[in-house]
Amino acid sequence: MTDRTPDRMTDSPRHGAAPLPRLRTLPPWSLLAAGALIGGVAGGAYGVLTPPVYTATSYVVAVPAEGSDPQSALGFAQAYGRVATQLAVLGDAQVWAGVPVSTLRENVQTATSPDAPMVAVSATSARPDVAADMANAVSRALTRHANDTGRSTRVELQQFARATRPTEASSASAAVTGLVGAAAGGLLGGLALLVRPRRTPRTAPAASVPGPAVAVDAHGQL
């Protein structure tokens, strides 16, 4: 009578089956860092390469004539603020500013106040002296046109403050544009992190293990 013992089980994989290599992926925050870095560099380069812009502002005030309603001066100041950038005024202003009408139209803006009969004339240019000349020229031309109709409007336009040559640029510096670019780049990196497809981790297939041999009942054999 012979007893047969089962074969030994083995936990080692079959010969010739190599384990799959693990793929190294970048951490999720790398998209944020890359976006902020690229945006900061691009924003800083834009601030360095873009020439500075200077802004000069002059002020004119509407004064009511004797016996006229003070509220009428406030209403005419609003109207003069809209007329200041029209061709009739800019055509005269170009003579004193020394620049074409198209330059004045693109670089001159006006602002009015709902509480004070005052008009602010602002001009921008790459040269601070040209910016001051344009603002003063438009204010002078506007005052002249307004006073030509002073008898009928009973409102006189007077110069309140002349524009002076600006000493500092009104455009953003390279540091500011760099910070803005870094913030925008980080935001885009975060959006890319949210919408990117998620990968399922790859696992190596389980090694096949041979089953144990069936023991033969020696008592059932003759």
C-alpha cells in the first residue's frame, strides 16, 4: 500500500514572465506650476517689450452767466464732455497739438461728473510731453467752441487746470504684468487639471499557480 502525497504548491510566477514596468506620472500640481511659470514669463516679457504709456489730464469748468440757473451749467458740462471728441473740436486741436486728428481721436478721452460742472480731458502717448500737449490742445479748442455760443447758452467754459507733463508711466510695469500672467497661467493649468482624462492604473496579470495533485486513496485500490 503506497501513499501518494500531493505535489508542492509554488508561489513563484512561471519562468519567462517578466513583471510589467511601472510608469512614472507627474504629480497633479505640476500642471498648475507649469501654467503659472509660463504665464509669468509671458506676462513679464510683455511688460518689458511694450513701450510705456503716459497720461496727462486737463480740466475745464462750466460757469453759469449772471442770472442763469446753476443747474444749466451742469447739464452743459455733460454735453461738452461728449462734444470734446468730435471732429469740429479735434480739427482745431490738431493745430496746437501738432498731431493728426486720427491720433487725437484714438488717444483722447473725456470724463464728466454728475455733481460738478467739470470736464476732464485725458490724453495718452508714448511721450509725456506729447500727452500734455494733446490734452491742453483739446481743452483749448473745446473752450473756444463753447464760448462762441455763450450768448445763447448763458454758460461760459473756462480752463480750470492745465495738463502737466507726467513723470510716471500710467501703463502697468513688468512686475504687474508678470503677476497677472502667472495668475492666468495657473488658472488655465487648474482648468486643464480638471478636464484631463483620468487613467486607470495598469496592474500586472496574476501569475498562474498549478493546482495540487489529487491524492489517491490507497484503501480503494486492490
